[in-house]
Amino acid sequence: MDAEWVLTTLTDAMEELEEAIGELESDPEAVDELLPQLMPTIYAKLNYAWNSRELGPEAIEKLDHDELVGFPKDLPM
């Protein structure tokens, strides 16, 4: 597993979450409208971080888009 890749993808997810928080803070009255728009991207980026953790950047070429951003099948929960 490539720690630098994992940190890069998790940072990307964190930045998306920070943007979502900023949008919600600036317009809290729109939470019902904004949250359903913002959450899928955050989850996709977190899923991408997990699903590409072993292949690193090669995952883009080896996995289809749905596998990259879909909920992990192997995440122990």
C-alpha cells in the first residue's frame, strides 16, 4: 500500500468535506437542498481512497468508475 497515495486521496476527500461544511455554514437554511447534493461527492471520494489504496494511481486504469467510487465491498464494518 502506498501511504502517499492514500494520504493524497484522503486529503482530496477532506477538502471536499471542508467545502461542503463551508457551503452549509454560509447558508444553513438550505441544508435540506444542499446536503443531498454535497454528500454523494464526499462519499465517492472516501470510497475512491479505500478502493484504490492497493493499486494507487493504477486503479484508474484497472478498475471501472463504479468500482472506484462505489461503497467498498471489503470494508470491515
